Amino acid sequence: MTDQTVEHYERVAGSYNEHWTYDPDYVRRFAAAMADALRLTSSDAIADVGCGTGLYTRRLCEYVEPARPVLCVDPVPAMLDQLPASPRLRPVVGRAEDLASGEVAIPDGTPLDAVILKESIHHVADRATTLAGLGGLLSRHGRLLIVMLPQSIHHPLFRAAHERFEQLQPAPAEIVEEIGAVGLRASVSYRTFHAAIDRDRYVRMLESRYMSVLSEFSDDELREGIEQFRHAYRNDPVLRFEDQFAFVTGWVRPG
């Protein structure tokens, strides 16, 4: 994760949860989907890498009821400061790269049964090295889940934001290959979540640069993009769209 990206999340940390609490059921359904994809159990040692404010992590805990704290790993202390005080959540300041290299250690040294990276893999510069390092932290029945948007998304963004997103976002097929290259059994499936949000609220989300791709635009460029958005959706007081995600999994091979 670059310094620019860290600065972006430091700016949005205070209002980050507000962007998604418009539909608590969306968060719950998403957390349940991640638990299902990893077949999580209460005995698993889990790390949520790039967890942000733990918005999804805390919902994950409701389903799994983990016997040991989930490691909430994020390089932005201001995001981790939003974690609720809970014996089920253990904040760890660091990047995925830091955890993978051992620069940031697992607090009790226990091998991890499950590692989650939700919408953060595009921030990892050296994915091959990082994925290899994370794979090395897994137990003999460990698994890895990378949740990511495809390169083409249905979010109601303005045109330049869509184009920039497609330039920056890796393809899920690339991630499958990279996970397989580090020795894990890799596969990908797609899950779709219906989203509905008030248009004016979404404008405020755009203004606050709720997606990291929006940090690529200057203030003037963002204002211009939002005006294009307002015109395009002037007759839609409620925005409805399908939010599709790739769930890329890697499993430690038997033996």
C-alpha cells in the first residue's frame, strides 16, 4: 500500500462506516458469504488483512463466534481506532506485505487457519511475494480468501472513474494464477449482492471519495465527475445496482 493510499484512508476513516450503514443487511449478507466461502468454524485462527474499521469483521464474528480473537490487520491506525472494544477483535497495525514478510508478527505465533483480504489486493504492489508469505502463515488446513471487484463494475460512477478503475484493478484470473503459483489450490466464484441507495447520499459518498479510485482525481476533476453523475441520474432518486464480487480462494493442499 502506497503512502498516498494510506493518506486517503486516514482522511476517510472518521466517516467510513457511514458510507455502508445505509443497509446493515448488505454488510451481514456479505459477512455470511465470506464465512461460507472459507467454511469458517469457531476454532479457526482468523486474520482479516486490510480490515479497515472492522465493519465486516465484527459481523463475521457474529456468525462464527470465534474462540480466539480475530486479527484485524490494517496499516491505518485511524481506521483501527474505529474498531469496537471486543475480546473477539485484536487490532494489529501493518500492511499485508508486513504480515507476509514477518515484519509484523502474529501476536501468539499460531499458524492461521483463514486469511481474508477484502477489497485490498489491488493495493498490494508485489503480490507474488506477499501471497507467498501469507501462504506460509497458513496451518496444514489453512485457506485464503481474496474478495475483489471485477475489472468492470456496475457502480453508478462517472465515466472517468469507471475508466480509471478498469486501468488499476487486476483481473480475478490473474489472482487465481498467482495463488496457484505459491502452491495453494486456487479457484474463483462470483457472488452478487443487490444494492439500493438514496442518490443524494451517494453524492455525499462520492464527495468524500468513498472508493480509493476517487483519490486519483483532483478536486476540480471530482466536481466535474459528480456533475456528470447528477445529470445522468437526475431521474433516479434511489440508485439500484448489482454489486458483483469475485471470491478467489486458496486452500493448502493435503499432505
